[in-house]
Amino acid sequence: MGKRAMIGSFFTEVGDDFLLLFNNDTGSIEWNDPGYGHFEVYEENPYGIFAKDIEEFYTKLSSRIT
């Protein structure tokens, strides 16, 4: 999966675990659904950006925790 570190995973109402990954090259936090069935090279088929940097990630995370 390139130069990424797994931060953790979260469960959604759709029933799958999604992985949260820190991209060491860009500094962004990405999400990935490994159970979806994509078996391409991750560099060519990223799933999405959850936050553009760690500060935005903390802001989103803290707004969800009460």
C-alpha cells in the first residue's frame, strides 16, 4: 500500500470496516475499504481522502466525540 501507516479502522452502518491510513508522502489521512473487492494497485486506485492533514483529521475526530 505504498508509504502508508494504518491509524486504525472504523465500523459504519453499511456493515464494513474501513481502514484509516496516514500517507507518508502527502501527509493526508485516507480511507480504504479492503473488503469492497478492488484488487488493483492501491497507488492507482485510492479510495478517498478523509482529511488533507493531521490537523484536519483531529478537528473532524474531535467534533464527533462528545
